[in-house]
Amino acid sequence: MPRGRRGGRVSALEGGPEEEAPQAAAAVPSALWASQLQPEPAAGQILLRGIFEIGRSSCDVVLSERALRWWPIQPERPAGDSKYDVLCKEEFIELKDIFSVKLKRRYSAKQQGSGTLLGITLFICLKKEQNKLKDSTLDLINLSEDHCDVWFKQFKKILAGFSNRPKSLKIILNPQSHKKEATQVYYEKVEPLLRTAGIKTDVTSSTNVLAHSLHGIPHVVTATLHIIMGHIQPVDVCTFSTTGKLLRFGFSAMFGFGGRTLALAEKHRWMSPNQRRDFAVIKALAKLKPEDCEISFLPFMSSQDLQERKAEGSPKSETNDQWQTIQGQILNVSIMAIPCLCSVAPRGLAPNTRLNNGSMALIIARNTSRPEFIKHLKRYASVKNQFNFPFVETYTVEEVKIRPRTNSVPSLEEDGQHATASENSFPWNVDGDLVEVASEVHVRLHPRLINLYGGSMEEMNDSKVNCNCL
């Protein structure tokens, strides 16, 4: 099969005006495809069969309903030749891993028009280590316009059949995040991928956006590819309300030390995020004191537990109303519907919680000495169990009510000045946002309330979520 001539500029295009492929996308050697292969799926009906040059070898290529397969065309060799067997090994990619297809053309400075056709470029989503996804390309070289046109149209038809993949997006950028480099990161790494996938975007800005991702790794390309590929996961959501009034929806909250720390950090917005976080933690520890409060919670009952209770003949009211109450001096209360993986807690603030199992983690740190509480906090940054302390209690719950029993408002003293979160209110940290509440807060879980883009739990080995703690 003839190869494209060297020299000139090559780009993968659908036709029309010139458009460069994203720099992040790189052609993967044929040998690497073999390492990426999953157990071979059923081939399904064959749609097309033809000859293309792949990785400088002429290959017999077969397109079926679920996969693209190819193997080198080699001259006959003696039976049992191990080198021959390796060269002729069949390789494939599943069609669900392809997110775009373009015609590949060569352009030269003197040439006008659409350029010389070289073949077809497939844009692939590859799974790497540690939940990471990588974009790559596979070139199918053939100089025949008619041949490539048939294959190109078939690929486009297949991609159009993935109805769960977005066609347009509203992008919200936080220009202050990622050391104020969020906008640059978007236009260098995210926007080129979205453009390649043919997704229309409209960009707006925000200075206070909490980003929740379901990727198990803080990697912008992985997050983008989950969106492009239409990987959707249902996620549990909490409602926070007081005196019958809805405050907001959210995924996690902290009361006590966590709330006071955020309130202190918010008073020093002129600092960098890391500086004000560290300052606030040190200041809150210096003024560490417990809150006198009452915590009521409804323990989580799995479907199996409910069935067993019904089999025992327990009344419905008894099955659904097993509230428990804790009273006393509490240093911190955490309520987490998601694992909350973050920089200060690699295992997560609630590592035993899942994204959509219909339960929340209730973590209570009772009053103890400052050194012991600091040991508890330091455990979050290690692989040790941060809950293995006599003053820490953990529960799996469906609902929680927290009612402060003191008439005094927590003070946030600094440099001799007396400051409060707000008159007659207590600070809460809800998903990294400061929420001030004067009375009881009722937290209720709503299983699988929303769908977010992210990898499946099975594929990602206990997928974790990135959340901003301060």
C-alpha cells in the first residue's frame, strides 16, 4: 500500500477550514494497543472490510457493530515461525472508546483546496493507571477518496448512535482556582479536546464554584474525557434545611471545628488558598473549644435489613423511625454523602462512603485534649485509620439533625478583636461554602438524585470524589 510522502503539514480534518488536532492526542504504537486490550467482546455483525496501512504495515481491517479489528498482511512463511505469529497478531479497539473521527489530509504551502487525502484518523480514549484516561489517535491510511468516504460515513453514523454523549456544554470557569491558571488550563487542555469531539461550548466565569468530580484522580484530561465519552454516574445528594426552610443542596458538611475554621479562612480572602487554609487551621486549634449540642440521627437500613424486619413482622413505624440521640460537648461533626477525596485527605474525609449507596457517614469527634485532636487530624493525611480514637464515633445514617444547646455564639477572636461568624448564628462548612445558621439543621439524604459525569464504580476501584474542604 502506498504511504503518504514525508514533508508538508499533516492534520486530521473533517473537511472545510484547516483545523489542527489537539497537541495532547498522540498516535499510539501498535504494540501499545495490545497492552490496552480488554477481554474481547462479541464481534457482532460485520459492517465493512478493507485494507488500510496502520503503523507502516498493510493491514486487513474489519469493522463490526462493536469493534474495529486489524491484522498485518504478511507473505506466507513456514508454519511454526514464532516471529511470524507475533507479527500477525490480531488487534482491536472497541467502538465505544472512539470519540471522534476525521479525514486526514496533507497540506503544503503551494497547495490550494482541501489538500491530499491520506486516510482516516480515529480519536480514542485509553484507560491508563490510577483511574487516568488518555486521548490518543489511530491513523487508517488509504489514499482512495471513495474508500475512505464509505468508512468515514460509517464511523460518523456509529458515533451518532451514542446518545448519552453531550452535543453542547455550558462551561463555568473559576478564574481564581488552580493558582489562577484555570482559564489557561481550560484553553490549553480542555477546549481542544471538546472541539475535536465536536462539542459546542459556551464559557462563563464564576468566583465561587465547588467542583465535584468522580474520577478518582485530579487530572483535567481525565475529567474532560469522561464528559466527552458520556460516562454518567448517579450520585446521592443531601438537603440542608432549618425550621422547615431549605438552605441548600450539597454533598458534605462540617459543624464545630470545621465550620469555625472556614469562617476564619473567609476573613482572610486576600491570602492565597493554601495560606489562608493553614492560617485558619492553626488559629482554630489555638482557640479550640467544644460545642454543647444534641445530635439525632436515623441509622441507615439497607434493603436487606428492611426485608428482614418485615419478615419478622415489625410495624412500618418501628422500621422507619429508629432515631438515636447523642448529647454533650462536641469538637466537630462531619456529615458526608461522598468520600470527599482532597489534598489534605488522600483516602478521603469519609473513605468508607460511596457515591450512590443511599447513606451518609456521620463522624463525631467528642471533646478531648488539643494534642489528641491534632493526632486525629493528622491521620487524615496518612494511610492510618483516622477514626481509631476513643473520642471519635462513626455512624452510617440516612438523616441527621444537629441542634446547638448553648445560647452563646462561637467567637472568632484574633489580634485582640472580637468577631463572630454572624450575629446569633453558627458557622457551617457545606461543600467548602460558609453557611451561617442560628438554629437546628436537618440533613436528609436523597439517593441518586442527580447524574454527574464520571467513571463507573466497578471500573475505578472504589471511585473517589474531589472536593474543596476550605
